[in-house]
Amino acid sequence: MTAPALPPLMVSADDAAALIGVSPATWHRMVAAGKTPAPVRLSKGCVRYRTADLQRWCEAGCPDRKTWEADEHGRPAR
């Protein structure tokens, strides 16, 4: 038997764009404008987005990063 695949905990910018339903170019513009949750920098050149953050961000109405981080929503799940 094969174990079921687990959903990813983090995704690339292109995968984040796909999850949200926008093009990668639109996602990158949103990131540059501070309209998305902050990415996690795993190493130089390796940036990922927490899928849990993306889901909570969408459920909160997709606020800009400043609002998101000032609220409880912007804090990583524990």
C-alpha cells in the first residue's frame, strides 16, 4: 500500500499564485506591492509561502501585508 500524499506545508511563488488563482506575474506584483503574506526565506534564492498562511489570508479577505501582520492572522500557526 502507498501512503497518501500529504499536502505541502510551503509552496513556491508560482504555486502560491496558482493556489490563489492569479498569474505568476500578478502574484509577483502583489508581493512587490506588499499585498500578500510575507514569504519565508529558506536560503538565498529559495523563497516559499506557508500554505496555512495563504488559506487564512484568503479567509480574512486578502488584506495588505501591513494589516495582515498587525492582526493575529499574520502570526504563524503554532
